[in-house]
Amino acid sequence: MDDAKRVMLIKTDPEAGMAGLMDDHMGLVCSIVRGRLGGVCTKEDIEDCVSEVFAEFYRGINNFSPEKGTVKALLCSIAKHRAASICQKASRAAGNIPLDEAGNELPGGGPSAEELAAAKEKRRKLITAVEALGEPDRSIIVRKYYLCESSKSIADRLSMTVSAVDTRAHRALGKLKKVLEGINDE
Amino acid sequence: MNNNDIEKLLELASSEEADRLLEGIDAAGMDAGETDTGKVRKAVFEKCGIEEGRREAFPQPARGRKIRRFKWKRVLAAAAAVLLFAGACLGAWALIRENREYKTALAFFEEHDLPAEGLTRQQIKDVYKDISTNNFADPMSEKVLTAYANNLRLSEDMIYVGTNVKTNSDYLWRLSNNIASEPYSVGLIAGESLLYDGNVHFEREWTGLEYEGHATGFNEKCTFEKYVGGELIWSVDFPLESVEVYAPVSDGVLAAGVTDIINAENAYVQVESHDKLDEAERLREKFIAEELPKYADHAVQRRFIAKINDKGEVVFKKYFNVTAPKYNSADYYDYIEFESILFETPEGYALLEPGGHNYRAFVLTSFSRGGDFIGSVNPSLGEYGNLRLQWAAPSENGAVALLSPDYVTYNSIAPDPVTFSVVRIGFDGSVTELCTFTAPYTGFKLNSIAEQGGKVWISGYRFTEGNVGVYEMQSIVAEIWANIDRWSSDDGILVPSDYLTPRVRALYEAKLFVLESDGAPVEVLSVPGAIGSFLSIGANGELIWNADSITSTYYSPATSSFQVGGTCSVERYRFASPADTPKAEQTGALVQFRR
């Protein structure tokens, strides 16, 4: 079912629409959330986060615009943000403020507009570099570092051995690092 | 920059960026793992206020109830209205989607300066898809990329593509965007395009050892890989070891290296910024206390020789303790071009490396066919004056080597043409002088030697504006800055390749010499705009010479290690004898140019 039909179905028949959405994307969302919260939160917290992702999608269904991306991409984006936010809260609750966020707690310690712009630019270059990797390296990197799939699962899907996946991921990462280090160097 | 950084960068991707990342990724059927999906589903319905099983709860018609006559006309009219509305919605959706695709494709064309004139909307979208997915199968892509390459004013022979590439478009795309070819993307720079016969190529990559998500100063492993025609054939890991030198032999490849030294003195843990140095120190102390005991075997360095067969299986790996005395590391790069070579001997294998007596000597270590250490000699080259062993290559009777005067270093400027001594080093370490060779120019950089057909061949390049070294780009940079207003823009200093490349090419001439018995150099071939690279011996005993032809360049004022970067296409020439006049074979390989 394409995105337009899916969204229309959710609007007209929420139960059937959301059930279909969850059938198609539950594994994807679970993988992302588990990849971020696994080892940090309980199984129940992870399940709660997954349900929040779908609920958030449902609440914002009227704002969905195909021009801004696909349903799958929107779900991924929500899952990433939700999981990161929960992870942060969990760390704080445990008294462990992640090193890279410690500065944000101080007045005026958050990232400046310039820093945000630089991070955005860096991300833009990274995504362009990921796109330029070519297959299967692009899929491996996206699956491993964006969708948080295990090497074994990726190997099964791409009909490769686990070591081949890891070797290719390692080499592709090297290339991406070079691109980003190039940015830093410049 | 580590894996976590990449994950974190991707974590903040917007849904538009996520869309780009997920293009073509089939995420359906991904495993939900231990998640109780039924529970999640129930929670979602609750949170969304959706009444589960609502449809099943609808009242069903009771048996025997009178069914009213269907009002077909009304139903048909309603259905037609719904269909019309749905059609309009879908049509609008299709238009929006088409417009979005076209805009994305056009932005891609603009970003890469690809000419879009004369192309239809559909063609622009098709070419974008073809290039951005690395498919390179659409003939229109080749036309667009050829037009782009022509705009760069590259000569026809540069644009000509050999057979060792996926498609012409793939090659042109890499050429136009300074992307080195896949198998040659790591560490290979112009003058070092070591492609053995049949396009066999080896790569070494190091993976850093991480501790609690931070980089340490140590390597976790060195991955040694073999490629044929760009395809990965095998990959062998050397954990906590580094492959320093390798050489293909008749039934595999030899690799020699060292075990990594992991001790408290060299330990450090990298942090993100200077204000976290206390954290770095704390992690370092923790690493020393908790992790170092695991690496007790690595307190002292050992050396190893290994052989890997054509299937990627390690036939043997043997450790030995001979150490060639080295200069201290600060001097190392200034003085030494040549590190070491491995080659076959009648008894097995040998490792020849410079070392001892301030490099006025060498160490020749012999091994059996099974890799067992046989012996080692460390003769002095003192009788040949203040000469260092700087280049060597295997030959039929041992190795042929060039000894250079003390003052010849990569970064130095030799005031006069340099005279080298050409010697043969026997399997037993004996040294016999064959002749002396005087470089014909002051600006001559020697990159490789070989012995074939009883003659010594020398590859290098002539730098046409003086001496080789760190100042090679001086005149180019001066010219750019003399007209800096012309190149300055909001995006920085942008000097187009069509301006820069011809100027850079004019500075270089790849040179291949063969030496007469008295050492007189006879020029066999000269390739303008190129850098003479490695020499090797082909399967049929022919000499193979790679010339790295500069094809595109860019000015890079903000990088510390180079000022002009670019790409060279690797051209190959084969000689059975110096009298041959071979044509260039385009290998399709691209290597980096950085000066």
C-alpha cells in the first residue's frame, strides 16, 4: 500500500489503517528504538517508546506531507528523536549526564546557532557521502548505523556472510570518516 | 570521529534526510525482537483513542429481517463521486510527487555542475536516479557526464576509458568529482599506483582500538585485502599487528610486519575537546589499570612473516626477532623513501630492508619455504662512500638497488643532478656495483626501479620548474593569489579545474629510463602531465610501467597537508624491451593527486 492510501485509510478507518501501519513498520521502529535504548532502559520502557512513536505519528497525521518524506522516513525520524530523548532522561535519572551533553545543562551552554548550522552541514555531507557509497555498502551503513540492525540480520537480508558485512561496513565507515575529517580539515 | 559520532549525526536526520537514507532500503519484515507487539498495538490504540474491534462490534442484520430494496442509482452516483474525488486526489498527489522528484534531480545537477540543457524533465530525473544510485546504466548519463568532462577541457585520451571499469559513466563521474576508484581509494597517491599485472591490488587498513567509546593510541587490527579488477577477493585480519610490507609470490602473497606495542607509555584516550582533558586522564589511568594486563604479550615488539594463499588462507605466520636499526621517527620520513622488500629466493624468501650505520647498510633476512627464520646479514655499504640504500627491487639474482648520497631526501633541494650507485645484492647479502647513474635533471624525482631483460629501468618524473619537494605548487599558488579576487566567492576560493589542471599538468613529465651498462640513462618514454609510478614485472616477463596522468585538480587553501588536490588516471605501458613503443592502456583506476 502506498503512502497516500495508507494515510487516507488511517484517516477514514483508524483501526485498520494503524493496524496495517504497525504490521508493516513494527520491526523497523522496534529495531531503531532497541538500538538506542537497549541496555539503558527496560523492555517495558522500550515497548512504551515504540507505542509512543506510532501514537505520535497518528496524532500528527493531518500534518503529514508527502513532500517532506515518506511514512517510513517519518516513522524513523520520530523513533530516533523519541529514543534519544528517553535515553537522555534515563541517563539523567541515573545521575549520568552524557559527556557530550553536559555543557548543555549550564546557562548558555547549549549549542550556538553556528554550531547547529555546522552540525547540519556536517550531516548533509555525511548523508551525501552515504548516498555516494554505492551498493551494498550504502545499505549496510544505513541498516547498521541508522536502522540499528545487527550484522547477522543484515547478512541474512543481503545474502552475505557476517564477516563480509563487517568488513564492508568497516571500509565504508573509513570512507565516511575521511569525508567528515575532510570537513574538519578544511 | 568514531562510529558513535556517525550514529549521532544520523540520529538527528530530518524526515527528508531519512527519506534519502532509506531510498531503496526494504525495511519490511524487520525483526521486532523481544518486543511484545500485541501489547504495543494495544497501547497504541489506547493512546490514539481508537476503539479496538470496533468494526466487529457493528450490529449485524438479524435473521429474518426484511431487507429493503437497494437504491442502485443513489449508490452508483455516490460511488462515481467517490471515484472522481479519489482520482483527483491521486492526480494531485502524482503531480506533487513528480514535482518533488524533478526539483531534487535539478538540485543534484546544479550541485555537481552537470549540464541539463536540452534534457526533458523525465531525462533529468532518470539521469539523477542513474548516477545517484551508482547504477550508471542510462546512456543519457554518459552523454551528460561526457559533456561535463568536455567542459573541464580534458583531452580525449583522458576521457577514453578502458575495460576495467563498471561503465564509462561510472569512470567519468569519478573523474569529474575527484573520487578515487573503489579499490584504490585508500592511501594510494600519484606516483604510488602499485597495480600488479592483471589489476591485482592489495590494501591495508587499520582499525583503532576503542576504550569506552573513545579512541586510544593503539590499533585493534590491521586488515589486509586482495582485490582483482576492483573486486574484493579475500580479507585477512592481523589482530594487534601491522602489515608493513607485502609482495605477491608464485603461489600467494607474502606479508611481513610487527606486533603492536601496547604499554602504559604509549597509552592515551582521546576525548572530544581540550576541556575534557581531566576525563581523558581518568580514562587513561583506568585503561592502564584494567586493560593493559590483557596485553602483556605486547609489551615488546616482535616481527612476523606470513604467507597467504590465493584462497585467502594463512599458510604460515612465523615470528622472528631480527630488528633493522632505524633512524628515530622524527628523521624517518625526511630520509627514507624505501622501507623494505620481500622476494623469493632459491631457499625460500628474503626480506631486504635498510638499516644500521645510519642507513649506510642494510639487513637481509632469509626464511625457509615454511617461513622459518634461517639467518640474517647486516653488511655495511661503507666502501661505496656516504651512500644510503634508498630504492630496491627483486631481480633474478637477488635484488637490484640504488644507493643515494646522504643529502638526497624527499624534501631537500639538490643543487645539482644527483649521482646514484646501482648495485646488485645477492641472496647471500653480497654487494656488487653495476654502474652509477646520474639523474639528468635537478628537478627529478625517482619513484621506482626494476630489472628486466638484463637491464635496470628507472621510473620517476621531471618537475619542469625547478626542484621537486614541498614547494612544487609554489608558482601555482602564487598565480592564484595574484588574481585572488577572480576566485573569491561566498563559498570560499574556488579555482575551476579547467583553469588549474593544464597549469599543474605543465609542471610534470613522467619519465622512464633504461640504464646502459655504464649507467648512462636512456629515455625510453616521456608522458607529459603525468607522474611516473611503480614498475613491476608482468606474467610474461614484460616490464609494466604505470604513469599517473593528472586529470582534474582543485585548489585547497585550508588543508594543511596539501594545497592542490585532484585525480590522476593510471595509464599502463608494457615493454618486452626498451625498443618497444607501446600504447597507453587505460586501466580505469584513479588515484589521488595531492601536493
